[in-house]
Amino acid sequence: MIKRTVYFGNPSYLSYKDEQLIIERRLFESNRKQVDYSSGENIELEDKYLKRKTQKETIPIEDIGIIILDHHGVSTSQYLISKLLENNVAVIFCNDKHHPTGLLLNLDGNLVQSEKFKAQISASVPLKKNLWQQTVSSKINNQAFLLSKKGKTISNMLHWVRQVNSGDTKNYEARAAVYYWKNLFPEEMDFYRDRFGEPPNNLLNYGYAILRAVVARGLVASGLLPTLGIHHRNKYNAYCLADDIMEPYRPFVDKVVCDIIDSGYDYYELKPELKKELLKIPAMDISINGEKSPLMVGLQRTTASIAKCFEGDCKKIVYPEFVN
């Protein structure tokens, strides 16, 4: 079942009761008409002394996959946080620039986690190099597909897919990236991919942060340590494996950003309407082995497959392709 991504961009108090996330917002009378009552259980309680209303909504915890806290006025109970983690909900915290800056994950996401950890830790170097080869090939292939839909030449990309060797020692990932970013967006944008660069880098950063949370959540659910990567190994990075496994999924984020730009949005500021589009990433359609599914569901198949690779039960990671 596809889990919900729940975003909080306004002051709210979050708590827990009876397997439900309780959302409380106090509203001044002048703001009552701006409230969206389209989902959840809404109850208005008159506060005679403060002359303001309290709006309450509830969401079943089991329906949630990701929560994004993007306002300094959001507060929550420790009990709720523990229940969210217990249900393998990824909790993302944003800074004052509305950029994701922290991630909470469950530490006990699988019944046989210790055995999974042992298999992951003892994975051989040749195995990890082979898994990285598969990862890079899949990423370049998805990048090529997206460029083809924009009418770009992809014969070089398809050649590089076939040339990627164990461990990608010839760095075809980087070659493909240079060509890909040069051709993905309109030429007049003169785009350069840089985390701290000009828009639409802001949209890409936000989308990748959402994707990273989905991947890390899936890895934990599959009993793996997101920290121990097959290629990424920065000692300051707590999500090296998540950064590895998300690579073939990045072009799906890129597609959403391309669609935003093509739709004529003003993308220089990360406004709520743009965040709304990016928050659809976990639910967008992908194809795995010819079977269509939401990204979050397919991602779970990917993380389960890499766990089997570590355990010696499988030799191939199940990665996504675009739906034709």
C-alpha cells in the first residue's frame, strides 16, 4: 500500500492518540476562511477567553510514510515521535530556508535485523563493485530515457550504459552526468548542477531530499544499515547506502522538475505550489520488470533485492524504469 507524505508548513501541534496522528491548529477568527477542511476529521472548538478556534484533524499512523516539518511553529510530543518511528515513518526536519536538514529513522525495522546487518557488513569488495556497476548502468539508462523524451541524442548514453564495468572504474557516471545536465533543461537556462547553485537547483535539492528519505526508510524496513554504502563512503555521511540506491531513482525527480519548468511556474522561489508538486514524488508511477507501481512501493522491492544480494540469495538489484 502506498503511504502518505504529510507536509506541515504552518504552526501546528502534533500529538498521538489511539493509533492516530492528532493535528491541532489554533486559528484567529480573521483566518478561518483560509482553512482547508478537505481531509481528516475536523472539529472546531470555541475558546471563549482567547477568542480563537482550534481545528483538529486526525490521520491514521499506519497510513503515513513520510512527515515533513517545515515551520518553526510546529511542535510535537515525544510520544508521537516514538510511535512514528515504531511504524517506520521517516521524519524530515527543514531549516529556516525551508530546505530539508535532518532525518529521523527507525532503528529496529526488521525482525531479523542482526542477521541482515552481518550479511551487509561482510559483503565482499567484488560484490559491492558489481552492485555499483548495476546501479550506474540503471541510472544512465533512466537519464537517457528522459533525454529521449525531450528529443535529445542518446546514442552516446546508451553506449556508456554498455561500457560500465565493475565498480565503474572508468567513471562513466560522471561522463553521462556532464552530457545529461547540459541537455536536460532549455539551452537558454545555461544550467549547471550545483547543490548551492541557481534555480532550479533548489527544486532538485528538495526533490532529492524527499527521495532520500523514501530510500532510507525502505532500507531500514529491509533490515539494512543506511550508513554502510556500496560506493559512497564519506565518513561524515550517515546515509551512504541510501545515496547509492537512490541514484537510478534521481531521474524521476528530474522529470518532476522538468514538468514544473515546462508548465511555466516561477521556480526561483520554492513556493507551496511547487512543494506540492514535489511531494507527489513517492506516488509517481514507475515500472519494475514490466510491472507498474508507485515509486514508494517499487522502492521497497529495490531495497529488498539488495538485502538478498548481500545474503547471497540474489545477484541483481531490482531497479526502476520509466513507464512508457
